[in-house]
Amino acid sequence: MDFAQRIADLRKELEKHNHLYYVLSQPEISDYNYDMMLKELEKLEKEHPEYADPNSPTQRVGSDLNVEFVQVTHKYPMLSLNNTYNEDELSDFDERVNKDLADSYRYVCELKYDGASISLTYRNGELLRAVTRGDGVQGDDVTSNVRTIRSIPLKLHGSGWPEEFEIRGEIMMPHAVFDKLNEERVEIGETPFANPRNAASGTLKMQNSAQVAKRSLDCFLYFMLGERLPAQSHFENLQKAREWGFKVPPYVAVCDHMEQVRRFIEKWSVDRDKLPFDIDGIVIKVDSLTQQRQLGMRAKSPRWAVAYKFPAERVETRLNSISYQVGRTGTVTPVANLEPVRLAGTTVKRASLHNADQIQLLDIRVGDTVFVEKGGEIIPKVIGVNMEKRPADSQPTQFITHCPECNAELKRNEGEAAWYCPGENDCPPQIKGRVEHFISRRAMNIDSLGEGKIELLYEKGLVHDVADLYSLKYGQLFGLEKVAVDEDGNIRKTGFRERTAEKILSGIEASKQAPFERTLYAIGIRFVGETIARKLARSFHDIDKLAKATFEELVSVDEIGDRIAASVVDFFGRPTNRAIVERLKQAGLQFASDESAHQVKSEALKDKTIVVSGVFSIPRDDIKKMVEEHGGKNSSSISSKTDYVLAGEKMGPEKLKKAETLGVPTISEDEFMKLIGG
Ligand code: IVH
């Protein structure tokens, strides 16, 4: 048998049926027959590894190997669109286009898909690379994850594609997949995703492509770029893309007049609810590529296209009760418990009521029918009451006077809208909240410890303040378990097995290297956010000087106002806080700023940019510190400006390849040590 031929035939056949199923929704063969062919191909590929191909249909199941993403610079920057919110703004757009173009023009209207944007590059008819938007200039290479998305062709159909081109689109998570995923997450005690967009972009960034494959993402394409495109019309190019096997959505209109554009908008403002995925507006593009070039670009968006954003969706539902949440700083936030209602793609059961003043101002009462709104990523909020539906016996809302968690009498500072619980050392959500803040990504970044785990550690009496984290022992963690039922009746399991316990301890250990400014932010001084923490770290250099600083000294620092200064003085005035800081210091956390911590030991790496990647005999952060101590600069992405890649074990193959392609020398840990004379 000619194995090469059989492999090629099977791949072609499978790719064809894949397209029929996932792009056209017109399957021609049974799942069983598909699986049989796939099995045969898998077997042949295993027996003949010389025919391996990353774009074979067998690769769609992904791999269990963890990858680190390589940053790639976009050939054409990924711009965003200018937004318009009403008819007037839209007319302004059309007037500008009209003024700048000599000839007549037409628009293509499309839906604005609410997912994660992706750029796909094809070379010789095969998927070469898939890159996220990133900051628009550089994004993450997520090719191995994107290969698992069945509606994305790995090899193109038909003919006539340019040798190399880029096609952009949106990675989407359909509602059905999203709902199921969130149900599963709740069941295993993980935080559900806020919306399908977050779920899609979160999935796309997963390090394990086999996991991505299980999440059934979809991808709609809407923009082709390249030097030799088939046509000078955006619309025609997309029709071609469809012939080549891409999922180009059918929801488009070619419009000669603004009136048609308006009708398209009107139609989809209503019909969007019937779509099985989220859209957040309409995109209007000038069709002719020649005219697109004439109109040109602004810094961040094209002049030839605009987005029309739908107004925030609003629904009515009953306010069943009000509960009160206590945050880490003691602030009490009223939360509306609503009769569940579908809003912008998700089911809403709770919404923010902001504070006591807001409740009073809007006269919101239990039993009322309230208006709930959701805009962008923000939590839904109650924006008013339908007074006509108010029950006759309704009673004005009395804001609580005592903390629902620890029963302390609530207080309110002059000039502030929020009530707060003063029981900071006895009030469970405040204690847990402080630890949660401390471990959060932008603070100490101990990502092996999530919310549920802190809860468990607190309940078992192991962690009462942030310093307790540093005396945790393996024996205390291993085997801890808790099963709880949440407000929605879902079972949440939290438990520490071997690997979890180890990861937690190594995460805690690694956090000791976090720079002073992050530690300062992490300890949670009221009003001291990341920027202020940086400012304070730079101005006072170490925690002792900061702790001794007077109100006057603090306000003399640029950007430090009365409120922050008073809060810092208050924080260090409390013996409990001073004791915690002292214990953290003993544990080895960084309490002095970089300048004093990083002594320069040599100039061996002067002006050298180094990418440290993989696993070493000592923690990676220590290596990075050495780079700086010897005059070098750390960078996380390999580019032509990189001088060395310091490669440890398990460094991703894609990174190695990139270093090779760019001709950047790769050095080992030993070689690095020699280089710095150690
Ligand atoms: S065209 C230069 N078409 O919206 C214009 N974008 O705010 C390139 N988006 O980052 C984009 N649906 O992720 C285009 N039909 C559509 C779209 C669309 C959604 C997203 C895209 C882009 C963002 C711009």
C-alpha cells in the first residue's frame, strides 16, 4: 500500500467532512464513519512518523504539553474601530467619508462579534500562525490552540489563494457552550466566567491545547489582508475566503445608501437576541480597497470603517431581596437579589445597588419591579424602579445598621457614601478579603491560591492574616478538604492533593521575591493602589522609613494627597499592622526598593537584553535578578533585539525555534554562570 497516498487521501477527506460539519452545518457522513477514518489516519501517522504534519486533522485534539506563548509582532498592526452610539454620530462618519472620496462608494455592514480577535496567517494554503490581538502591535502566538478550533481550516480548499495572506476574525464561544462550561466550573468550585467573551479569550490563552479542544470554540472571519488579494472589494474577498473553507458569517449587507445601513442596524438591534452568540454592535466598512486606502488611518483606527454600538441592554425584573456584602476594607455594598432574567447573553440573578444613598435616591424597595442594565464588562446594575408596578403594601428600604457578618455597628465617614464595618480584625470577609487581595495577580501573584482555598485555610484556622501564609507546612495542607453548597444550590468541592499542596507552597516561596512596590500594594493599605504603592516605594525606599513618615512628609510627595497620607499614617499607627509587617519581614519578603536591593556586581552583561526561559537549578526570578545585578536587562519576548536566550529545561520548542530563526544565541545555565564570572 502507498502509505503516503493513503495518508494524504484521508487528510483531505477528513478536512472536507470537517468543513461540511463545522462550517456549513451540512454533514454528509455519520460521526461513526468520521471517527473510523480518523482512527485509521492516527494509526498510519503513528507508524510513519516521517509524514507528521502539524496541520493534519489528527492535530485538532491538541496536546497535553504546556506551552509558553511566544510574542509575535503583527505584520499589519491590529487596529480597533471608532465607536458611534447614535444616528447623529453615524451620519457624521458618512459625511466625512463622502467628503474625502471623489467617487461614489458602498458600505458593507456586518455584525460586531463579541469575542476575542485573532489573526490567522496562511502560507501556501496552510495555516502557518495564529496570533492574538495583544496590544495591537504584538500578540501571543496561540497556533497550537487555534488548530483545535474545528471551523478554522488547517488547509485551504479550492484554489487561487495568495501565496501568503492574513485573515482576521473573532474567536467566539456560543451561548450553549458557555452555559455548560460555567455549570461545570461551578460544580468543581471554580469561578464561572463573567461572559462568553471572557470565556473565549481565557480559553484561547490556556497553556494546554487538549483543554482548549474540549471547549468547542468557533471562529468567524471578517477581514483579509495581504499583498495579492483576489479582489479590490472587501465583500468579494470574503466570498472567496468562504470558498477556501473559512466560516464567513452570512449576516452581511452591501449598502449603497445610509438608509440601508440604518435598516440593517434596526433589524439586528432586535434580532440579536435570536443569535446563538453575543454581538455588541454593527460594523460598517467602505467596500472598495482602493477607497479604503484613500481614506487611510488614524493612529489606532481606520477612517474607512466604524462600529455602531448597541445601547446597553435593559430588562425589567422583580427585586426579591437585598443582601449586604462586606469587602476587604469593610465597605458594605448592598446587592440586589433578582428574579433570574436573561440579559445580554447571560442569566442575571444579582446586581449592584451601589450604596445607601443610591437606594434612597431611587427609592428601591423589595418587591419592586426594577430596571437592570448591563454595559460592556461591568456587573449589571439596578438603574431604576418601575413605579407603576409597585405593590401597594411596599415598605421603604431600611439600610442595615450592623454588620451582617460580625454584627459590629456600622460607621460612615463624613463625606463618604459607603457604610463600613469597623471590626477589621474580627470580621471574616475582611480577614479573607485581605488575604485574597494579598495573593492576587497584581499583588503577590500567588496564583496557586484561589478564593476557595483561602476560605478553607481560614476556616481551618490556618490563616488569619497574610503573615500566616509564610508559616504554612505541607503536612497542614495535604488532605484538607471541604464540600459546600453555594447560594444557588451547587456543590463546590475544595481540596488539597499532593500537587496542589506543593504548588501552593512553592507559590508562597516565590512571592518572597516580589519587589517592594508590589509587597507594599499587597499589604492592603486603604487608598494605596498600584501606582501609589510604586510612588511611595520610590520616595521612601524602605518600609521603616515609610512607617515613620509623618503626615506632612507624606503629603509633600507629588501625587500623595491628604486622604492617602492619613490612611498610611493610620495603617502604621496600628500595632496589629506593625506586627504583621514585622513577621513578613522575618519571612524574607522584599521591603526595600530595587535600587537598594539590586547592587551592581559587575558589568559583564552591560547593555545586553536577555530572555530567561524554562526551568533552572535555582528559581527563575533569582536568575533574572542576577541578570540585572550584572548590568543586563530582562525581557520576556524574543526579538531581533535580544542578545541571548538563557534556555533552561522544558523551554517551549516554539521559543527555541524563534531564537533560531532570528539568529539569537541560546546559552545554558552553566554558560550564563561563566559569563557573569560565577
Ligand atoms: S474589522 C481595522 N469586523 O472589533 C478594522 N472587527 O473594535 C478591523 N470585531 O478588534 C476590524 N466584529 O475584534 C471587524 N465584523 C467585524 C468585527 C470586528 C468584531 C472586533 C475586532 C476588532 C474590534 C474593533
